[in-house]
Amino acid sequence: MHWFFMQSQKHPVSSAAAAELITAAIATASNHTVAACALLPPMEMLVVRLICSRLERRSLEGIVGGVRLGHEEGDAVWRSTMAAMGPLGGDSYALRCVSDLPPPFRPVFGFRYFNSLQGECFPACYLSDVNMVVSAPTGSGKTALFELCILRLLSRFLTPDWRFSLVKGTLKTIYIAPMKALVQEKMRDWTAKLGTLGINCLEMTGDSEFYNKKAIHDSDLILTTPEKFDSMSRNGIRDGGLGFFSDIALVLIDEVHLLNDPRGASLEAVVSRIKMLSRLGHMRSSPLANVRFIAVSATISNAEDIG
């Protein structure tokens, strides 16, 4: 265990509280966690990686000398520890606290700290509007990245005093997944998480035919499959049902490796259609003109080729 401290001396710990927190984290970490951290370069990231893994594994609010702390005290210790650790505390792999989000958005997450992947992607997801393709293993927390991007969009409805004032149906998110079961799972999950903010979720699959133009217009989050959205958007051109397209501001694509599947043609058609419509002159003042795309997968190896 002492080996980790020797490697961390590149960024000396200048605070007794920081040293105790690191000591407790190392002393209570499992061999599996320590071994995993030992394989992660560069060396100066090891201590933060270790603390991240420990807090993720046991959802600890803060440990100093083995004493469990309350929420507010734990946050204070964590922040002072990161500040005391200097350059290491500012590393992109350091934990991000959910309390970094505006107060109305914090209840969306059922934990106190984002894991290392989520923390690394936090600036791109929540503090920018860049398009993203994320390739990460199953169970690494990619759903939270989607949720951060949704909250980034919803932050446009925040007032200067952090009150959330939603204008229904004016900024739409489209979630596209290859399987109905996955769509239905996310429908249940996000209805529960985002319902408290007044977000109206709408499922559009072959199993849900109970929607109409008004339901689509009033929805804030549409969850669908590539085939269903492709069919609906093509038919909508003929019957004038594409009025909601101008309100699309965010497109979330799950399991994007589907592009390499025979079914990938439908997904490609949907994305191409949205991009084509976003470039039309009369869309320049609409949310669609600056639509954002977020795609994730656990198995895609050439993420840089998707764009």
C-alpha cells in the first residue's frame, strides 16, 4: 500500500485532512480496486483514481481517519482535500459532485458523486453544446451522460435565482434506441426522474399507438426506435405532421454501433433527415438549426469515424 504514496509524491499532499482521507481510502479499498488503479497511467492520477473507485463502490460521503461524515461535512472535506492536493485535485479524473449542478437538477441523480467517466465528460456534456460520440464499457454510467446533456438543454429554462420555469414542448429531446425494451426501460426511468421537473415523456414504438399530433407537440422528451421515427417522419411529410421538428434541440442515440447492422439504414436515414431539415433557411431561428447529437456505445471501436 505504501507504494501508492511513493508514486503520489509528484504532487505532495500538504494537508493532514487530505493525507488522512487518502490513507482511509487506500486502507479500505479492495484488492480488486487497488489492482485496477495500479494499471492506470499516468502515475500522478493514481490517488484520485483510487479515491474515485472507493467512493463509487461504497457511496461514501467522506472518510477522515475512518470516521463517516454527514453530507455537508463530507462535501466540505472533499473540496478542501482536492484544493490541498493542488494540480492533482484539478485533474480531469477527479470526482465531480452532484452538488455542482443547479439545485433543481440535483434530485435527478440518486448518488452524490459522478464516477470517473462521468466526471471526465461533465464539462463537455453539461458545460458545452458540442456533439459527442462516447465509447465506454457496459455499466460505466453512460446513461448519466445522456441525463447531463438533457439537463444542459433544460438549463435554458433556469432563472437567475435558480428557479426552473419550463415552457412545455418548446425544446425537444429525441432518444433513439434499437430495441423497444430499452426504450420502455428509459421511459419508466426518465418519467420518474424528470417528472418532478414537469418534463413530459412520450414513447413512440410499435407497442404504443396512443399518441397524436398534439401529444407529440406537447412532449419534451420523445423516446423511439429508428424504424418508428423513420416511418413517422416520412409519413409526416405527407400529412403535415412534422411541425414539431423545428423544436428538436437534442438527439440522443443509444447503441450507435447499430449503424454497422442491416437495421442501421433506418438510423442513418433519421439522422440525415434531421440534419437536412436543420439546414433549411426557414429553420435558422429555431432550436433545430443548432441541434446537438450525442451517441454512445459499449462496443464501437472507431468512434472517431462517426460524425
